[in-house]
Amino acid sequence: MSESDDKVLKERIINLRESRNLSQTDLAKMVDMSNSTLNKIEAGTRKISSSELKKFAIAFNVSSDYLLGNTDNMEKKKYYDLSDKEKNDIAIQAERLMEGIESGHNLNFYGEPATKEQKDRILIAVKTAMEMNKMEAKRKFTPKKYRD
């Protein structure tokens, strides 16, 4: 890690500790290290091992990437979060579903003909999305004198 990476790491540890109203003693106990070791880390005079980095990430419930400054997203990626490829695949599938709904035939759901229940759910979802879009448009474009 470069000096600037070390600086980001120590700043994030300090900011997270302070934002959670933890003393150095409290945090040191949480990550199983001595107060003097944590003090050196926060002062920037001691580097952090990968196992210590993992302990800090667990203690603060953030990703190691956040601590290292590789992302500004504090949330840990969860196992059920969708990858960009999955999101793209879903978007393509949604387009195909809409084409099937519009044409009235050949509606497939992941390669299998859609059941009546699946078609009904899709139509409900589309209707709900359209209603939400309509309400948003009304909020956005209705002149103030006609608003409640």
C-alpha cells in the first residue's frame, strides 16, 4: 500500500470509531489488540495486517474495500446482491417478457412457457410500475395551483 492508501485506511478507522462513539479501548477490545497497537495504527506509525483489516471490517460491519479506500460504499456486498451481468441478463429477459406481453403470444419465463400465474404476476408488476410512473409524472408536471 502507498502512503496515501495508509492515510485513507487510518482516517476511515478513526472516523468509523468516532462515529460509533467508541473509545480506542473499546475498539481495541473488539478487534482483539492492545490499546497501544491501535494507537499506533491510528497515528499512522504501524501498518495493519490482512487479518487485522478483516477484524476491523467485521467490527464496523463494512467491507475491507471501504476501509482501504477502494470504494466509498460502506455497505458490505451481500451474497444475494446482483452482479452487473445478472442485472443486464434480467433487463434483457424483461424486454423479452414485455415483447411477449405486447404480442399476446410466445411469452416465456426463463426458457419455459409462462404459466397463467406468472403472466398475472408480470402484468401486476408492469401495472404497478406504470402507476408509479404516472404518479411521479403528475407530481412533476401538475401546476402548483392544481396541487392539494
